[in-house]
Amino acid sequence: MIEDYIFYLILLISSFLMVLEGLKKLREKRIIYQQRLSHLIMTIITAISTYFTFTNMWDFAEARVITSILLLVFTTFMVYTIRKLMISKKYTIFNLSQSKAAEMVGTVLVELGLDFSRIDENENSIYTFQDSKATIKIKETLLSSENIELMFQHSYDFSFTDEFIDILRGIIEVEFPMKRSRRGVIEIITGVGLSVLAVVLFTMNVPLYDTYVNKQVANDFDFIYSYGFHGKSVMNTYTNTYTKDLQMASVRTTIVFTKEEKDRILAELFSIDILNYPVSFPEYINITPISNYTLEVGIFQKKKTVNWTSNNIPIKSINLDGSYIYFEDKDAYQMIQLMNLVKLIEEIIQSKKEYQDLPQGIVGYAYYNLTEEFICISN
């Protein structure tokens, strides 16, 4: 399914960005630079992950705890990345004293001939650049004997240029050569591991978003659908049998629904909230004889049975193409949704070779109700 490939792509992109982040930390040593583009990509990735996690798993009550945790993780990270998007460029100076860092910044600004103003204040802030105007906030942490954390900050306002950070980085790397650092190693290892995992799962054809759902569908989802005159035509996925009403007799054959076909039906069942469907529907017409419908669904050890007749189908609800139109009335709308669902089931049945090989039987009867202007055809 397309969602599976999207999640494989998300996993690969995430691992790629993580490796890049690790390489960047190894290369830049004392100064870490975060680009707006990387946060934009991660925001999009987490938004897609949140959407597919919610739409594909929330309807499954058994998976809602896991889904809630995933949604919390995805949305938290998405809020974090959106917040980072508010800053075009961000540099953080590590392992330098406040006085030395302030001296270096002042030296570079003078060397570049940039006009700047300096404000000293005590805040818990970081060293940042915003768009074309830069505000440098240099932070140093000192622990007193009482283990109290003190923050010292110096702020400079000036017009930002790309030369500034290049010169500053050069001075820091010359005056404070770094020993071998492990910064970035964890990101690289994690990124490589995620990419290997994505390749292995893809090779084994293991779906990511619906592993739990598909397992449950295969083991714990079946239905019995009866329809037609007196509901004599029956599709039973528990036994993989189909009984066709020939009016004068009936014939039975074996019909097996594929996993993909069950997935489509299950998705429709949850989209209409079948487990909360009413036990009865109002009658919109009065014709005889009638077509009887019964849909018995078993999902995750829960059973739901819905019964209705052709008299419960709203007047003029069938379009020329056989689809059912929308109604504002809740009961009518639920019935139309239900008819669209069983229409899908009947289409799948009729597409099977086993069904097409069955005898046609007697042509159905047509009944016309003058008062309701409605035609019902029963096969």
C-alpha cells in the first residue's frame, strides 16, 4: 500500500538527516549550526507521520494506547521543529568562557567593520542569529558552592553577514584546538542503523504503519452478508462460501476475499463507525415483496449485526451510476453509508471468477410504487 512506501521514505530521510547532523557536529567542533531547511523537512516528516498514524490506527481500540504514545512523540517533535523554524540561523558556542567568547565576537565585528551595540544582562539565553539582523547571546554556566546555576550573557546587535561566522569559527579552531570529540557519533550510528532497518524491512516486505492492524485483520475480522429476496444470497468469510439465490433453487461455491479486499472493507466499516450503528432504521417507502439485508461483522472479538430492508433505503437515493447520494438526515445518511459499503462487498463478489461461473437463474422482479416514485429490483 502507498502508506507503507511513505513510511519507508520517512525512515530513510530521517536516518539521512541524522547522519548529516552527526557529520556536521564532528566537522564544526565548537560551533553547532542548525539550518532552517533541516527543521522544515523534519516538520513535514513528523506531520505526515502524525497524520498516517492517526488515520490508520486510531479506529482500532486495541491499538489506541500505542497510537496515543506515537502521536504524543510525533506532535511534540513537530512543535519543537516548528519552533526552530522561527529562527533562520542558530549558532551555539561550546566550551568557551563567557569573557573569551565575548572578546572573540567583539574582535570579529571590529575586523569586519560592522556597526554594533552591546547590552549586558543576566538571562538564561543562548547565542542566536535571526534573519538578517543578528543578536549574539553568549552563555556561560558556573556552579557556586551551593550548586546554584548562574547565567552570564552579552548581547550584540548588528547586521549579519556570512563572513562573521566563518571568521569566528576559524579563530576558535586555531586558539582552542579540539581533542578527539565524540560529538555526532551517536547521531551517525543511529542514522546508519535506521537506514539498515528500513532496507531490511523493505526487503522482507514488512509494512510499518499497519503491522498491528494487518495482523488483526488476518486473524480476527470476518463477516456474513445476506442480501436479495428474503436475504437468500449469502457471503460468509468465516467459511469462505458464497450462496447464490436462483429463486427456484440455490447454489453454493467457494469465494475467498484477499487481504487487500478485507482491508478495503474494514476501512469502510471503521469510517462509518459500524460498531455504533442503530439497531433499526425508519421506513421511507412501502413496497412488497422486499429485499432483506443482514450484515454480521466480527472485529477484534466484537460482533455487530445490522438488519434492514429495501423499505429503509431513502427515496431517490440511487444515482444513475449506482452510487448513493448524501442526505442531511442522520438516519438516511447512515443508511446511505451502509448501502455504499455493501455495494463495495457486492462488487468484490461479482468480480470473482467463481461467481461469474455460477448459473444466472431467473431474471429478478421489478416493483414500482406510484406514491413514492421508487423502483426496486430484486434478483
